[in-house]
Amino acid sequence: MEAAIVIGLLIIAVILFATEKISVDLVTLALLCVLVCTGILTVNEAFAGFGNEVIIMLGAIFVIGAALRETGVLDQLGHVLARTTGGHPGRVVAGMMTTVGAISAFMNNTTVTAMFLGPVIALARRLNISPSRLLMPLAFSSLLGGTCTLIGTSTNVAVSGAMVKMGFPAVGMFEITPIGLILLVVGLLYMILIGMRWVPERDRADGAADNTPIREYLAEVIIQPGSPLIGQEAYASDFSVLEFQVVKLRRKGQEMDVLAHVRFEEADVVLVAGKVQNLIKVKKIEGIDILEDVDLLHSGVDMKDASIAEVVLTPRSSLVGQSLRSSNFRRRSGLSVLALLRGDRTLSEHMADVPLQAGDMLLLQGSYDRIRFFEADSEMVVISEHSISPSAQKRGVFVLAAFAVAVILSSFGWLPASIAFLIVALLALATRCITLDTAYLNVDWRLLILISGMTAFGAAMAKSGADLMLAQAITGWLQPFGSVAVMAGFAILTVILTQPMSNAAAALVVLPIALKAAESMHVNPRAFAMAVMLSASISVLTPFEPSCILVYGPGKYRFSDFIKVGGGLTLLSVILILLLVPFFWPL
């Protein structure tokens, strides 16, 4: 009866994880409550996973990743890639995938994808190629890079912790590195030789011409008392030096057409179109300022330490269909809009009264926490940030160096990984690379609850005999074809479950079943565990993986694009895992 209850709960969990109508952390906690109420687990057994050192290590890695992102340590990689790879798409993809894969081996892959999203889009624009050509390889390389070390993905860490709970040795820091490197190299070659032929150039498919002029933001600039612009003619002014196009003029509340003979006066509000870098420079030039900054200053708000970020409005944003004025955006969000960009059209309306559309890009100013809060709430996607100071970057480099030292110390067993990474996270806070509030905001609490709860669920499967029941079923079907066939069954099952479930959840569900099957067949259980763990990290068949979701919108991809490009890579990766795992961990 207990085994039947656990299997029934497993089926319910998979369905709820797939539909996502209820948050995965709430589903996990509800499962634990049922397991305790039915007497299958004690209270201590149900919540033992929350005291696991894996949770501390993952939390520290989230904080370290956020600190490196906030200090802009990796923002310059896009520029480096552009200089070192030239403009050839194949070399760009190879350089980008190698760089991203190497970094993803030591950081959460979703965090790495998020950090590189803006620089890669900027790199695509700089090289005049469609962002869709680079964003899919970006997501894939972050996932494959995560297979190279224990801390490459939260899935690896979760599986290692679950194995320890079940009496098996933990996964070593570089135990999976050989097979991970092979998967990464083969994935890189696949994308260059095959995948890039199928990756769509979605911008061109949507009708954007190759000779489209550089798109520019729309901003409102106010001429301050004593400004050199006072008395200058509109078409022969310092705005031309700043590479601004003067679109319209508002004087004493009245809109004016900008003619050649019109001269600027004090307090004129000038509607200009310009590149984001030049708009940011306006904030440091005497005599002119962005109107939004002036309004904030008069209201007593100090924005000198605020972040500036480019964001894209999502179709789910509550701002779609409303103007900034009608939505009362500044009061509701705590953010100010410095500029607006819409596709390839230059808007001439007053910016605050323009009805916003999905895909509009805004140049936002405000606290980092508020910007990330709206991003997490599916209101917008942050493309890039522009307010990182040189001192912050230096502190970020220091944290990066400390992180590298922590990896070395934990790799050789000189310091527990959880303690090593926790020290680095504390250093990031102590050096003001990240605030405590921002650190808490960047910890994926849902994932930590999921891992803790599913670890307990694995214990329930073992205690009730459900794992043995399922293991015998899969073994009975596939054992006549050999142990590799049984391992293949668990690998494919894991890949299938990662579509509706998170990678970590899928691995933690299948792991105890696979280990029990290996023991019943008297083969090496570690080989089965590695096959399950690696299979959970290489599935790019659909865009449901978080790293793929991040690039899905900005790349303008379709669901079929992932099936076509990612399906072949997933199949190739599974075949490699089944061939290589028995070699490195003999059955």
C-alpha cells in the first residue's frame, strides 16, 4: 500500500510539475506533508534534506553568480569575442560556445546564460548578424558546459547529495570532467557543422532588411540654465556632435516642429534619438540633462547610484497597451524610463503618452533590485546594464579570483565545498559587490525547496519499496537486451521527464529507481547514477529548460526550432553517454 501511495504521488507530482499551474516548491512541500500524514516518513526524515550541505553550497553559488553579474566582470567578454573571432559566424560561435561552456563548468548554467544574454545580443548587432544565430548556441553551450564538473549544474550537486544519502560516495569535483569535455566538444562541432545550418535567421524572416539603419532610442532632454546649446540653431547644434537626431521640441508646454532656423532656449525639452551609450553620457554633460532625471531630482529622489538597464517588454507585461503616464509606471515600479526604442521606427510622440507594445525596449533607471524584481515577475527581460563602475569591476575580479581558489581548495579536498563557496559569498557581501537584499533576491529558493523535498521523496521511495517495484518493471522489460539497454531506458526516461519537470527534479525521481535496478542486476550502480545525472543535463529537445527559455523570446524562436536543432543534439548526446559511461565507470 505504501509503495502504491508513493508511486501515485510521483505521478501526481509529474503532472503538476508539467502543467506548472501550482508552483513546484508548493507541490514539493505538499508531497512532504502527505508523506508525513500517511506515516511513510517521519517529520525528521521529511525535512532532513533541508539541512544538507548541498543546499548551503547551492545558495552560495547563487550569491557568487549574482555578485559577478552585478559587478560587470563578464560584460566585457562580448567585446573580447568580437575582437578575437572577427566577423565570421563560425568562429564567433566556436569562441562563444568555448567561453560560455568553460565558465558554465563552474557556475549555474542559467546564471551564465543570463549574464551572456546581453553581451551576445550586442555582439550580434555589432557583427550585423541575427541574434537568433548566436542565442541558441549560447543556451546549448551553457548546458553542456555544466556537465564538466560537479558544480556545473545544480542537478549534479543534487544527485551527488542524494547518492551520499543513499550510502554511495559523493561525486568528485572533476570526476565527470572527461565525459563532460567530450560532450561539450561534440556539441560545439555539431552546432558549427550541422546545427547552424538549421538555426533560423529570425530577424530576416520577420522582414528586417540587412540595410536597416542602426536603431536609436527616443529620449527627452531638457536644456538647463547656462547651457552652451542656448541660442544654437537646431540643425547646427552640439546635439549633432553627440550624434543625436533632433526629432521634436517642446517649449513652454507647446509642441513645435524643428526647423533649420529654430534656436534653442533655456528650459526647452528636446525629443532626440540616439545610441544608448550617448544617452548615458548626457547624464555627465553640463548644461543638459534627461528630463526624467530632472523630475526625480525635484521630487527629492537621489539616483546617483542607480543602475541603468536596457529591457524588453514581454507579451505578458501589464504595461502592454498602456502608456507610461496612464500606467503610473514610476510610482508603481520605483523605476524611471530614460528612453524608448520600438523596432526600426522613430517615434515622434511625447514618450510618456506612447501606448507600449510587446517587444518595446526601454532604458530604465532605478535600483538593481527593482529592475530584477520586474524581470522575475515576467514583466520584462534585461538585455544589458550600463552603470558598472571601474571600482565595482575590480571588486568583481577579486571575487572571481576567490571563487577560483575555492574551486581548487574543494577539488583537492583541502576544504569542504560548501564552506569554500560560503566564504566566497561572504567575501562578495563584505566587499560590497552585492547587497544582502540583492543576494537574497538572487537565491532560487524554489529550486532549493525542490531539491530538499525531492531528496526526501527519494527516501520515501526506498522506504516504501516503490523504487524496487519500478526498478523491477523497467529491468524486466529491458534486461533481456543487456545492462546497457536497461541503463539506456533510465537515460531516456530522464530525458523525457526533464521536459515537463526541472532537470534536478527529473534526476532525483529516476536516480533511486536506477540505483535499485543496478543493484538487482549486480552491475555497477555508479555507472547508472552517472548516466541519469548526465542525461538530465543535456536535454535541449524543447525550450522548457530555463537556459533555453531565456533565449526563446530575444531570439524570436519557435517551438519547432528547438525540436529541429536541439533534437539532433540531444540524441547525439544520449548516444555518447551510453557509449562513454561504461568506459569510465565499467559495469
